[in-house]
Amino acid sequence: MKTPEAIKATERPSHIRYWMSKGGGGMRITPSACRIWELRNKLTDFPLNKVKDWVLDYDPMRDTHPRVLWDPKDQQLEEIQRRFASVPEFAKFHKEGPVVEYLFTGKHGPNYPPEPDGIRRDWDFCGIENFTRDVLELGNGANVYIYSTGNYSRESMLLADGYLDQLTPDERQNWVRWVLAALYIAGDYDHWKYQGEGVNLANFNDIGFSALGVGAAFFPKHPMAKYWAQRALSGGRFVLDTTISPDGVGLENIGNYHPFSWNLWVKNAIALDRAGYPNYAHEPRFKQTALYMIQHLTPRDPGMGNSRMLPPVGHHPGAGMRRFGEFHWGVQLWAKSDPKLAGYCQWAWVENGRQMGGLSRPLPLNLLFGKLDYPAKQPPLPSMAWDDAGWVFRNHVGHPKESYFLIKCGKERGHHHGDEGSFHMYGKGVLLAGDGFDLRSSAPEQFEHCFLSFGNPQYDGLPAGKWHRFATTDAVDYGLGTIPSGTRKSSYDREVLFLKSKDPERPEYFVMLDRVTGPETPRFDFDVQSAEPTAGYNGDPRWIHYPGIDAPGYRVALDVIFLLNPPVMPPTVSRTAPACNLMPAELPAVDTPPQPVFRKGESYVAYQGVWNVKEHWIMNVPGEPGGKFATVMYPRPHGWPAPKVTTLAAGVTLVAHQHGRDYIFLGEKPFTYDGNGIRFTGRVAVIRDMPGERSLTLIEGQRLSYAGKTVTKPVKAREQ
């Protein structure tokens, strides 16, 4: 082994580091520093007998470009050029040619902050020469994950597809050689088996497969093109078959990694489809992955420029998608074969903010190649449950007072904190409670989730939750899930009722019962976007009043009433958001004409997203081991009177409001109640009594009678 001084002498500027624990510093180690490593690289990773057969010469100018994501039969080149010329900043960037340097080195203009070694890089994986050279020198172990080889080659090809005329013949030849070498590496089974194909989460494998599909389309006459296409297809199907459930749920969080993987799947599918190779674009499971994302879209949010967003569920909320331009690539892919699904994707793209570039920085691909005027079709968005993820309650989709409640309760666990049971809640069209307000990827503190915590600030390793019963009706939705103990000694059941109205101007609210099993002390954690709350509202120790945000588009308060033991005061701690630096809010609102977003010298701003969380307060309420929390969560627009909440008996609550009254039956065990003109035997039921809107909903029980009507058959429910 060489000394540290000798090792340091082998260093050159590179973003590849092997980090040491002592001192927290980094040291670059090359094969020349270790004879065994050098032999492994030369004899097993890249032996002469392998690399001598690599064909690295190819003239891309004999093919039509752009070609990977563009179908010349469907769109005239003149139209692409017109769109390209319509963006002065983009045309200037093209004319000045910094893309040439960026393609090879990753340097991306004078305004991009340098990394510690002094090199300026954009994290979106161009700089093909720098990267591929490092892999060839360091071997297949040069990167922690397989993904880097695929990311650099794929994004470099997508960028070069529109810039080949900017390169000189020598530059083109040089670029082609480096990107082809990267494709040989990404398509090499030795490379995959070294990293462990199939043992990683979906996005790692997707990155490599998608690069091969793009490569097969970019270099159609290369002797490896058909092989790369076959690997791209088999790899894509492998991921879909092994990581995606029939209802579209993947292994990874909806707030970041599922859409990131979908961005790779759709590029791979379009590239293969455009080039005439077999592909999975029209397979039901792949289509369902798109619907799964669409089904998660929140109501429109003024903090997102009046657009819907993908909720930041997971442990990477700070880098959450929120706006996801690749919805529009579903239009590109299915416009002819499945126009209904294409219309749904167009609706999602428009409602999500008309993102022009998505994850394909720095090209605004939707602007250049998109079907911007394709007719949008609103998909059916009912309340629903996914077997492996949880459930969502909805009502009045598309109305300014839309309701939404999304809970995480399923075995989809990739890139999450131990956040089972946590939820996002919109009331009267406004985001009130949720995860991700602090926008931090690496901070799984208890106060960042709306769930029960048990004094353990780290939740990695907890098993997934599971919902057991789900029901939806015109008047009431219901869900029951279990969050197991795992590494703790305690678990809990979370049961939620959503009281709905046919009229969005009438009250809609939520009632929740948490039942704890185990010796640990639980804590009720609740994070609300609001100005400072008032505890003991109107002299009632059970009542926490959040006044909401006094600004246009907000102005909805939230009352939280604890039906059992009143909270120990003071129950709140203050934290304001955002806790990290967000990009400027420059993305267009949904109701403005589509405009591209392109900033010279910076990574594409929309990946991190623009999410203006005004102010938020976290409530922490301690409970008792083996105890319960029962809460009414009542959103009301400013100016609405507060409801009157009365406990009539154990498990029986009366909520009286300006439009009528509701009786909620939610017991720990089956019971009987006879009073106020009601007869009930069972455990869960709801009576809503408003003028012209009276309903009896029996969810779990034998009998519910009120006002001359009797119900003996529970509503139909899904169970698992």
C-alpha cells in the first residue's frame, strides 16, 4: 500500500470521493494506489479482451436529429425550431455554446456554485468525459450505485440530441466515444452483477435500463443497438414485474422517488417506441404507475402558484417533485394508442403547473416537443385505497373548497422516515396539516409528521403499516389501519372518518381515533400551516384553535377538539417554515399561458419546487401508555362560527354547526346507545342531519335508527 502522501499525489479534480470517517474529510483513491485494486480493474472489470471489441466510432450526423423523444411523423422540424427560437434566453444559451463545455466536463456557467474541488457542476449528470474516464480508471466500484453511469450517458444524449450542430466534427467524435463507452459499461452484466442487480430500490436499476433504451434510439445503426434495446426492455419489465403492484404502487415514496423512477420509465419507453423497438409502453401495469401519481395530486395550493402538487411524502421532502413535467410525456406516449389516458396525463400536467422541463435539465423538453394543446380530460378522482400504500379521501374535486386527506399506511417503504400513519389534510381547499413543511431530507424528527410518536427520534427500520378496512359513500368515508411496533414496544391503530356533504359550502371534517397497545408513552404530533394557535379556545381545555393564514387563497381555520382527556398544556411548539432556501417563485401559475422556465447557470429550479409554506405550528400532546386519542378536526373558512362539540356518551359525539348536526359513533369496542331519538348497536356509524341532506351510515354494527329510518346492513367495505 502507498502512503497517504503518495495517494494524494495521484489526485486530480473529480467529484468521485471515498469518504473516510476520521476527521470527516475525503480522499480520492485510484487503482494505482493499490496493486490489488489495479489488478481487479484490469483483469476483471475492464480487461483488454473486453474493451478491445468496443465500437466507439459512430457518425450521428447520418441520422436525423433530434430523434430520441421526437417523432418526425408527428411533428415538423420547423415547428420545433419555431418553439426553440421563441425563448430568447434559451436561444442565447444555444448560440453562446456553453453546452459544449457542459457536455464534456459538467461545468455549467459562471453562476453555478463550485464544489469543494473548485469544479462547477450541475447535479443532473452531464459531463460525460469526466465521469466515464473516472469509471474506467477506478473500475466498476467507482460509484456507490450503478445509477451514475446511466444518468450521465442518458442525460448527455438527451441534451446532445438537440445540440449536435453546435459541436465541431472533432467534438462530436470525442463526445460519441465517451458516451458509447458509458453505454458499454451500463450494458455490461459484469457491471450490474458487481453492484447487485435486483437488490436495490427501483430507481437504481431504472437509471441503467433507461440509458440503454435512449442509447439504442440515439445510435440506431450501432452494432450494439439491438442488444441495448433488448436489455432496456427486459430491465424495464423486470422492475415493473418485481417492484410495482397491480394498482401502480412501487417500492418508493410518492413525493420523490416514484416519480423519479417514472421519469426514467417513460423516457425509456418513448425512446424504444419512437425507434421501433419492442417496449412496455402499452402494458397495463406501466399505465397504472402514471394513474397512481395522478391519484395523489392534491387540491390546488396558493403556495404552489395555484397548482396541484405531488405531496412531499417521504424522507426527501426538501427535494420533492411537487411539480412534475413528465406528466406531459404520458401525452406524448399515449396520444394515439390511449387518448383517454393521454387526456388524464394532460390534465395532470396542466393542473400541476405546466412544467416545461421536468427532470431533463437544462432542456425544456415539453416546450420543444410537447403536444401543448392536447385536450385535457379530468380523471375520476374518488376516495380510494391502494393495497400497499394507504388511502385518500376526496370530495368536490375541482371546486375551490375541495377536501383531501391522504394517509401513509402500507408496505411501500422506500425512502421514508418511520412515518406510517402520518397524513396530509386539505380543508375547504386549503392545505392545513401535513408532512414536509420543514422541507428537510435528513431530519426525521418526530415533530415533522402527523402521527403518534414514542420518544424515538429515528424511525428507520420500522415495519410498514397496513390498512384493514376502507369504505366510501356519498356521506362518509372510513379507513382503519395499524402501525406496528417494529423496533419499539408499542403499536397503534388509527381510525379516520371523513364527514362529507353534497354542498361544498357546508361543513366537511374529520374524526380520528388512535388506540395504543404497549408500555411506551405515546405523543400525538400534529403539524399545521397556520398562524399561532390558541389553546383552551373559548375556555374549553379540549380545544386547540388554529386561525389559519390571513392571506388571499388561504383564510381557513382549523379547530382540533380532543374528545377524551384534554391535552396537557401547553401542547404546542413553534416552528416556522421554510427551514431551507427555496428557489424564487418564478414558475407560472396554472391559469397563465404556458411559459418555459430556464435559468442560465443554474440547475433547473423546478425540481426542488416552489412551495411557499407561510407559517406552521406543531402540536405535541403526551398521552398514556395503552391509552387513546380521539379528535375532531374541523376546517372552517374565516367568518364561519365554531361548531359546538358535545360528548353524549362514551364513543358518542354530537357536532352541532350552522347547517345542522351530526352524531358520530366511534367506539373502541361494540356498544349500544339509546338516546336523542337514536338507537345504535355497533362500533362505528355516522348520522348527518342537515336540511335536504340527511344520511344514516352504518359502518360496523347491527343497527342504526334515527328519525323514522333504520339501517341494519353495514356499508360495503374493502378489507385486507
